[in-house]
Amino acid sequence: MNENNVTLTMPVHAWDDQGRALVLVRNRLMRADEMTGFKAVREANPIVGVAPGGGWKITWFDKDEGWEFSQPLVAWVIRADGSAEPVDTDSAGDASVVSRVGGDRRLSHPDEVSDAAEGGVPGA
């Protein structure tokens, strides 16, 4: 955390000869462990690709207030570990990875077959 109690995450740009992480601060490399509030170096899982939404939709809802709305996903981001996360847009058209946004939601595809339609027990 910095002096304003804000947690900062910075990418490692290099490693020194002793294996310590170096981050870019004001156009120079600095040892991460010398920065005030340094906690740890963690492995990143960067975005390595983007795929179209493919007909998937997201439904946002609030059970307490009794509302919901649906819209198509614009894309899926693919991470280095092979996982995919949905991308949605807000009312201004700004895109966000959904897993980073709060709120109740569900993802669905128009081609999915429900358990009930297959004669199964819902939720089993």
C-alpha cells in the first residue's frame, strides 16, 4: 500500500543478477522490495488473446429490487493459463472484463439446452 492506503500492482520489467524483481518507476528500474509497502511478487496471468462474443449474452439482475437486463457479450479475453473471461460494455460503451466487475449476473448462450428440456432434474 502507498501512503494513501491504495494497493498498487506493478509489472516486473526485469530481474537483477541476484534474482530480485525490478519495476519501472519514473523512467528507471527500481528493486520492488525497496519500495515502501512492498508485499510480494506474484505470477501474472496476462491476456494473450481476444475472441468474439460468439452469441453469448450476459444478464445482470438484482433480486432485491426485482430487475434484470440482458445484452450480448462483445468478446472473451483469453489468459495465458488458457482461461477465458467475458467482456461486457457499460452504457457509455466502455468495455470491461466481467470478472473484475461486481454485481449479480449469469451467462447464457441461445443454443444451450436446459436440464428440464432434456428431462433432467434442474440443478442436479
